Amino acid sequence: MSRDIYDLIGLAAAACFILALKGLSHPRTARRGNLIGAVGATIATLVVFFYAAEGSSLPLNHLPEILIAIALGLLIGVPAARKVQLTQMPQLVALFNGVGGGAAALVAIVEYLKLGGDAAKSGTEISVPILIATVFTVIVGTVSFTGSIVTFLKLQELMTTRPVVFPGGRFVIAVNLIAVLVCGGWVVNSADTTSVLVLMGLSAIFGVLFVLPVGGADVPIVISLLNAFTGLTVAASGYVLQATLLIVAGTLVGASGTILTRLMADAMGRSLFGTLFGAFTATPQAAAAAGDARPVKSGTPDDVAILLNYARRVVIVPGFGLAVAQAQHTVRELADLLTAKGIDVAYGIHPVAGRMPGHMNVLLAEANVPYEQLVEMEEINPTFGQTDVSIVIGANDVVNPAAKTTPGCPIYGMPILDVQQSANIIFLKRSMRPGFAGIENELLYDPKTTLLFGDAKASLTKVVSSLKAL
């Protein structure tokens, strides 16, 4: 295969990536966009084999090992993607993102060692731009890898979801960052194998320290940021390898991830710096006591059904609890039943509900919820004053009034869904346990709030049955 044909096929793959991003910008076209992106990635992978087979300037060595690695990746990746629960999708995204960053860093190190050996044999030196690109890839790729591992541990609740801070933490992070930059300069000036390995180790430590201060409610923003980091490392490694397609693909991921991170930070109502390091200056908030005896009003499925039957407008606010219970199909059945009774039904979607960007959109799309019923926060907030019943399903933090009333709390300043303005609030919860941010929700004690305890799917099924009987 000639270089011109190879470049044209690469251009087609890059076009697929661009069309994929366009498709992913709206739920109605997201599935098609995902398929287009998969086709582009397949083309980009396969064309390398045919181009190298012609004895080009990019010889393909170690073919058996490459094929074995691809087979192992398929054996691990396909079953994992098919069996993972939707509640665990954010953790899977974090792991895949980390693996991408780590792979880019390893490729840069291998290429660095190869170039160093070739330079020693020929008596030349590695060009400074290549060294700088290598240093950048190693630093950012390693930070993305270790940072993504920490986000996985937080999302999986294998470690505390609250911010992890310690005395002098800001100074430790600053000193570590300075050490990383100094070591990067050492790599550029010395082109020494030891220096690049030390750089990788320091970057790995910085990745951990970078994510530890982030609280659970802000983890989706960090996932998006680390995804942007991975894209930038891929673009930089493309420069090192002189692979145009990697530069294009990495730049697309880096740019889109950066935009998404900015949008999510705005949705949380604070700067990105405040999201990442605000825990060092925030006022400590005590978690709710396990045996707190404050009175709440609980109800039965029959009570909820009667309330809904006489409503004129109902807003459903989905959250992570809906995903845990896998109740999206039951919610769709309830909404259809209410619509058949002439009741106006809408879904209030908070931009950071769940544990990854677009989590609720994906969840409801799986149940074929009509897209026109999904209403973003800015559009639905003005309508809560005319809403008879709001049904909150596990969306604790994104409706918590503390975001407006409690300075210093982890979510203070975050725009919320104003369900407290509704005439009645139905809150589905398993227990009185605080949300992912680890703080109490005063909305639970509001006289307008009725708590329906239990598994969301089981509770909603009973509500549907009672509503059909009315």
C-alpha cells in the first residue's frame, strides 16, 4: 500500500471520529455516532498492518506478539463490556481511560529508548522537540493512569468517596509538581534512561495526589479531565511516532474532553481549580449520624399512587439510585400510565446526576423514554413552582438545598434542581444514608416530602399496581 493511499484511509478514519463526536452530541444520534467511531477505530487499526506489509518506512516487527496482545485484549474487553452493569459503567470508563493514558506513556518511553539507541549508534542526538513531546507524554499519560485508578477506587467505594486531605497537602502537591518539571528538564538535557524512569515514578505519585482531594460529587468532572489528558498524550505520542492519525484522534479527544470538563465545572457552579483543590480550604462537614432520630414523613405505595392520580403535572428526577435498582423500565411504565391519564410528565435531568457525564440520559434511553420528555436543569427549574408532584429517585446531591444554604459544604455553589418548590415531593430511598457527597439533605425533613423506603424498582412496581387499580 502506497503512502498516499495510507494517508487517504487515515483521513477517512479521522472523518469518522469527527462524525462520531457530532453524533454523540445528542441522545437521538448517540448510538449511530458510537458505531461510526467504532468503524473509524477499526479502520485505523487494520490499515497499519497492510501498510507495514509492503515494506514501508514503518516496518511491523513482532507481529505474533502483537496479534497475541490483541487477542488477549478482546478476551478481556468484550466480556467486560457486555457484562458490566450500567451502575458500574463510570468505573469501567475510568479504567479504560487510565489504560489509554498508561499505554501512551509506555509507548513514549519505548520510543525514547529506541531513539536513544539509534542516536548512540549513529553518533547523533535526539531532537529537542521529540524529547519535549516524549516528556509531555510520559508525565500526562502517567498522571492520567494513576489518577484514573484513584477515581475507580472512589467510584467503586473501595476507598472513601470524601476528599482526602492531610496537613500541608497543598505544599506536598506543589513540591511534587516542581520535582516532575525539574525531572522533565533532566530528561530533555541528559537523554538518560534513569531520568525517564524517575520521571514516570514522580508523575505516578502526582496523579494520585492530584485526585485524592476530590470529593465524590466531583469525580465525574475529574473523569472528564483525565479523559482530556489521555487525548493529549495520544496526540503527543503521535508526534513522536510521526503518526498523523494519532495526532488527529488525540487532539479531538483532548479538545472535546476539555470542553466537557469546563461545562461540567460550570454546572457545578465553581471553577475547575476549586473543584480539584477546594477541599483544602473547605469547612469540614460532619456526616449524618447513623442513629439520627429527626422525624421524617414516610408513606406507602398506595399513598403515592393516590397523590399522583390527582396531579396535573409530575416531574421525575432520576439519580444514581435509579441505576442501582435498574428501575428505568418501571419508571417508563409509570410515566406512560400517568400520561394516559392526561397528566403532564417530564424528567428533570441534572448535568452531573449519576457518576459520569450523561449517565441519566443513557439510562433512560435504554428504556426508550421519549427524548422530548428529558428536560435539562435550566429549562425545568422555572416550572417546579407549577409542579404538583416531584418524584426523586436516588438523586440526593443534585436536589440538596445545602448547595445554596450551607457555605463550605462540598456541594456549595452547585446549581441544583429546585424540587423544593414543588407542591409535593416523593423521595425514594433505601435508607437515610447521605448521598455520594456524604452530607445531610434537609429536603428529607421538609413537611412537603414523603419518603418511600425500599428498592426503587420494587417500590415503583407497587405504585404502578396501585395506580392501575384507581
